Amino acid sequence: MKIEAHIALAAHIRARGIKKQDFAKLVGIRNDHLSRWIAGKVCPERPARMLIEIVTDGDVKATEWEQ
């Protein structure tokens, strides 16, 4: 079963004990944008998806956001 990207991102942040606001700073976005991504309401733009893949060491693949 494939886990949706927003769920994988939330799990990655939680598993690492990172504050959401710190992760948002790390990828250069506002906290409210990250909250929308994690809720699955909005899909990040391609450059952000690629950065997320890098920052998460591949745990959240850029292609997982594409449907």
C-alpha cells in the first residue's frame, strides 16, 4: 500500500522530533504552507517537492506528490 506524500511528510517530521516551524524554515516556507501540505489540502510546487525529497533523505519522494 502506497502512503500518500502528505502523510509520509507528517510521519517524517514526527519521527525525527522536528518542530513543524523548524522544518518550514529548513525548506524556506511559511508555517501555514507546511500545515496545508501536511493536511493534504495543497500540493507543493515542483521545486519544493524536490527540496523536500532532499531534506528528508528520500523518505518523501517528489514524485509521490504527483497524481
